[in-house]
Amino acid sequence: MKYTLLGLFADKVATLDGYSVLLAPLAAQTGKHLFDDISDSHFLPSYDIVLIDFSTKSDAVFVRMVLERFAETAKIFIISPYSSSDLAKLIPISKNIDAVMQKPLSLERLKTLFVNHTRIIDRQRMVVEKTELFSEIVELNPSFISVFSREGVLFYANTNFMKAFSINAEDIDTITFNEIKRCDLSFKLILDSLQIQPMYIVQREDNGKWYESHFYAILDHYVVHVCDNITEAKYKEQQLEQAAVFFEQSNEALMIADTNGKILSVNAAFCRITGYPKDEVIGRTPHILYSGMHDKAFYENMWGSLVHNGSWQGEIWNRRKNGEVYPEWLSISKATSARYNEDFYISVFTDISSIKETDRKLYFYANHDPLTGLANRVNFESQLKKQLEICKRRDLQIALLFLDLDKFKEINDTYGHTIGDAVLKTVTKRLTSSVRSEDFIARLGGDEFVIIAAGAENTEGILILARKLNDVIKEPITIDKHVFFISLSIGIAIYPEHGANTEDLIKHADAAMYEVKESGRNGFMLYDERFGQKISFRIQTQNELIRGINNDEFELYYQPVINLQNGKVIGAEALIRWHHPNNGLVFPNSFIPIVEEGEYIHEFGKMVYLKAIQDLVSFHQQIPTDKAFHVSVNIAPKQFFETDFVKNLVLTAQDFGIHPSAIELELLETQIMKSPQVAQDVFSELSQHGFKIALDDFGKGYSSLSYLKLFKLNKLKIDQSFVRDMLDDNNDKEIIQTIISMGKIFGMNVHAEGVETKAHEILLKEMGCDCAQGYLYSRPIPLGEFLQWYREYHSA
Ligand code: C2E
Ligand code: CA
Ligand code: CA
């Protein structure tokens, strides 16, 4: 530090290295002036050091005045010829003098004095500044801070505290802790606690908010209370606790990994699904689960989505610890931890192998004929549509071949289904080996097959194919020592010559096939316009239908439905029969398809429903004890989607005093699925009225699980084809088991159709199936016979 005292006392005030110094030259001529300055009450500068030149006794008054003004705040140095004791006599407040320097003045000493005292000034300034700073910090602190004396009296409170506790400045030093507290703590308890621990912490809830108080003692006399609003932290903590429970107990596997892919934690479901215990995965990467079934592009796409959207979801194949590969539905999302400001990846997945398996089976059965494994009608129709679009675009031709086995029905009726089925399988084998790989072959049902053959530009080629098909089928078929000779009728229609759309093409190939049948079977024929008239067969049937309805040629037969668990009859299915004036008793399979596609289906449907209601009245009259008995009525899809469908049903039932709960409506799932939204509405309307609803031929169509959940259904009727083979075919048995479990999950009854033997009944009952129907109990019989049968059954 360097001080230069230039021209000592030349000026009144000097600044020396940042310290303000008042030079008080007491020589009379300038002294007067300074005196004026300092006696002016407004002019009260503060100085760090006041240097007084006290040379003559006459200056004593003035020196005293200067001392009075500045001795409290500044360092006082006096330069004087008088000794300290003399000075004490001259100026009574001399105890405030910091240093006295005898004249002649030693500049060296003055400098040393400066250095020592400015250091002290620095320290004092620092202390003041820090005190101010600390009090500001406490004042502005967001916490509620207060200080109490050991007696519990409020000594200090920061603004936040004052506001929160509605305290005024006057309350300080008067009000006590116990008077303002918001908790059930007493000040004594706090003091006692602080005897044994340095800090006492409590949390409390007040009006849905959480507070945490810290109490600690300072300077032996005071207790500091710092209180914080921890609502948010508390909430997060609770959430974390819940999350932790959820995490561990979730049925879905959960995995958290850092941005390097290192696994940080997994839950119990993860371990169960993957087979890895926790300690074998933590710290490793998901690579251990890689199945090798996806290519690089798959993972690149996944990462791309994670980086850009922060999430990815989809189906992925992974590998369990035991090496088994399985599909899972995985969703990954990126999350940022607010506390650590780090990114994490959270993966949630479920093992979907069982769903996939069911889906696969259902998909297969929806699109294939279970007996032959060929494509089914639904599949064929969509395939034909697709092919026609391609042909249209590329200007190509294709041929549609309709194949019908001649006299197959006779084999079936004489030798039974098992033999019949074996014949169909052999026929299928021969047909498939005769067509080219680009041809499409399907079984439409019964003994009808269809082939879509490409390359019809060459008509001759198509005819050669047809001839070949006729030839292979003519070869004898041997089954169980029986030899069968069968033949094939083939009708052919070519796009675009014989029809520009699927409908016409099908109609015309069918017509050509009928023509072959009529002209003695076993052969093939290209469509000819003249055949169109043959289509009139259908028109004729439609006309006869109207006559039949008017002449009351129809009758409902009844087939009982049995509760498998207690053996009781719970209802009956109404199945229509036609007493045709020329053809005798006609079964529905030969006319229902024609009726359902025609325009009289509504009249027909109404007639069936009315008959069923009338029969129900008879039933109730004859067997008044069985109130729970219900009749199942088959509903055609066109009927179902008719406006006023529900209203008409309700009104008719009302007219006869029948409650809708005695009526079960059977609907085909395939047709319902064409318009699931509308169906859902009709279903809920029906169930509001109390009608029971059954899904008929279940398992044949594509049974979308999600829709089943939406629909208000009472029953699933397992299709006969599954029941028929369930004893020998594990696949069918499994499908039935799946349907039964599905029914349980969705709260629906499961009904087996086509139960022909005791063995079927026993197995179905064991599998948990609810009810059954089939020849084992009774064939469909007229109402009178049914009532008879009912009485006998229950008396037996
Ligand atoms: P569906 O609704 O699946 O009816 C069951 C069919 O299986 C009936 O044929 C019944 O006689 C037959 N069946 C019952 N138990 C057995 C069994 O143990 N073994 C075998 N092999 N068959 C059994 P049905 O009476 O010839 O009726 C055929 C189809 O015609 C019905 O199939 C139904 O889709 C339709 N249908 C019948 N009546 C009506 C009706 O009033 N309206 C409408 N829209 N369709 C009807
Ligand atoms: Ca039915
Ligand atoms: Ca059925």
C-alpha cells in the first residue's frame, strides 16, 4: 500500500487508495470554513479517517467538535505537539482517539498507521456487508423462516413467514410459538427434542398441502424454525411409491434402460416372460433378448422413431433365456428424469404368442375349408375380385371353372360322412396336382369346387385343363376297401367375354355347370348366352316361395337344446321345412341361400318369426311349468340390417304376450362383421328389450376378439364342423377349448352344435361347454312331436 500525503493539509478532503480521509487543518484561516461545513446538519459525510492537526490550544474547541462528529464512525489520528496526557486534559473525549503523533511528524509512522488502520476498516466493512447480505438472504428466502427465544417468544420472522402466519411487525418480541403454531407440536417438545438431537424435523398436512419444518438451536438462546412447502415433492414421492408397486406387480413386462442401452431395472413380469432373473440382466443390454429374426432396417427404423418421436411401438420377436423365440407387443418411450436431467428408455411388453396362435388359427379357419385345407368361399370371392382388377388393368383374361362332383350326395348318404370326407380329400389332392401353381383353387362347400385359371387368352388351354380335371377324377378312388367311380361337371366362364364382374362371372360359370349336369354330367362346358335362361331356376324358386308363403307350405321343426351341466332341456332351435307340392319335404339348405339373396327374404323372415312366436304360445300352454324355455330363431343377414327390424320383433312378441327373453336370435358372425358398427347398435337395442343373441356357426368366420367384447352377446354356437371331428382331431379340440375359454372371459354361454354321440357329450361337458344340440338328443321334429319328446325326456 502506498500513500503519498501531498502538500499536507493543502486540501480538506483527500482520497487515499479508496479511503476517504478528512484532513482537518486547524490553522485559523481554513479552519473556519471547515467548521461551517461540519456544523451544517445536512452535510454529514462519513469518513474513514480523520486526520487532525492540533497545534495550538485555541484549536481545542474545534477539535472537540470534530471528535464529537466523527469519533464514532471514523478513525481519528491527531498530529500535535502535545502529549497524550496533555491532550486528555484539553479534550475530554480523547479516549476515542486512535493515534497521536507528536510533531515533528514522521511520514513513515503516518504511513504505517494508515496501513494498519485501513486493514481494520476493511475488516469492519466486510462484517457489515456480510451481515446485511445474510439478513437479505434470510429475508428473501422462499422458506418460512422464524427465530424464537428459548422462552418461545418470536424474535425474528422473514417476510414469507409473516405473510403466511399473518404476523405484524408489532407481534415480534411479544407473540409466542404456541400462539401462532399450525400443528400440534408444543414448543417444549421441540426444546426437549433439541436436547437429544441437533435438528428436529416434522412433516404435516394442512388443507391438502404438505409442509416440512426444521428446528435447530443457535447461539444457545434461539430456536430457528425453517418451514417449507413440500406438497409437490410429497406428491412425486407418493407417485413414485405407487409407480414402484405398479412397476413390480404389473402383468406387463417392464424394463428401464439408460441411453447407452444399459438395463437399469426390470420387473417380475419381465423375468417371468424372458426367463432371466433380475441379476442376470441388470447392467447388460437388451441385446441378450435378440432373436435374430429382424434385419438391420427393422432396428434402424425403431431407433429412428425413438430419436424423432420419442417412442416406438410394434410387434417384435425376442428370445427367452431357454432359447425359445416368441412374439411380443412392445412399446418403448423416452423419458427424462426431472431430478437427474437424464434420459431413459422405458419398455413395456406383453408376450403375445398365445394371442398370435389363436389369431393364426382363427385366420386360417376364416379363410380355409377345415376339411381339405383349400381356400373357402370368402377367400375365393376376395381372390376373384383382386384377380379381376389386375386383369382389367393389364388387359388380361382369366377363366373361372365351377366344379361339382356328380352323385357325391349318394356316397355320403350310403357310406356316411367319414367316407364322404375321405373321398373329398382324395378329390382335392387330385385337383391340386392337376392345376398350375398360378391357378387358385377353393372349396365352396359340399361337393363344389372352383378354380381361377390364368392365361385364358388361350381358350384351348383352358379346355385342355378342364378335360384333364375330368380325367383325373374319373380314376377309381379306393377308401376302406370300397372303390368309388365318380365324375365331375365343370362350367367355365371367361373374363371379360362372359362377364365383366365377379357376380356375373360366378353366375355364368354356375349356369354352365348346371348345363353340364342337365346334359348327363361328366364333362365341361363354356358359358353360352342361352344358359342365362337357366338362371331362371332361381327366379322360379323365388316365385314359388311367394306361393309357398301364401299357401302356408312352411313348417318349423324343433330341435332341443340341452344344458350340459344338469341335462335339462332349456330350449329349442326352430328350423324351417318346406312341404313343396311337387318335391315333397324340402330341407332349408337347398332353398335358404336362394331366399336369402332374393327380395322376399323380409316376408320369409317375418313368416318364420311369427310361426316361432305362435309355437311358443302353444308350448307355454301345454307345458306351463317350464317358464324358462326359449326358442331360437335363425335370422338372415338382410333381415338383421333392415330398418325397424327390432321394432317389428318387439311388436309381434307383444301381440302374443311373449316376453322377448323367451326368444333367442341366431346370427351368422361372418355377416355381422361386415358392418360391426351398425351391428353393435342393433345388438344393444335388442338386449335392452331382453332378446337373447347367439352367434351361429362360430369359428367359421373371422372371429375378431375385440368386436366380441363390444357386442352384447349371450351365446357362441360352435360350428358343427369342429364338433364333428373333435374326438380325432386335436386341432379342432383346441379350437373348441379356445372358444369355451373366450366365452368364459366375455361372459357368454358356449353351445355345441352337431353333438351326435355320447363321447362328444362327455368330452364337451368336461371341457366346460354350457349347452349342446344334436342328433344324440333328437333330430329336428314338428312341434307336436317335440312336445311329446319333451315330456318323455323329462319323465325318463
Ligand atoms: P344351422 O342354423 O346351423 O342349423 C343346424 C343344422 O344342423 C340344421 O340343419 C340341423 O338339422 C343340423 N343338425 C342338427 N344336429 C345335427 C347333428 O347332430 N348332426 C348333423 N350332421 N346335423 C345336425 P337344417 O335344419 O337342414 O338347417 C340348415 C341351415 O338352414 C341352418 O343351419 C340355418 O342356417 C338355415 N335355416 C334353417 N331354418 C332357417 C330359418 O328359419 N331361417 C333362416 N334364415 N335360415 C334357416
Ligand atoms: Ca342356427
Ligand atoms: Ca349353426
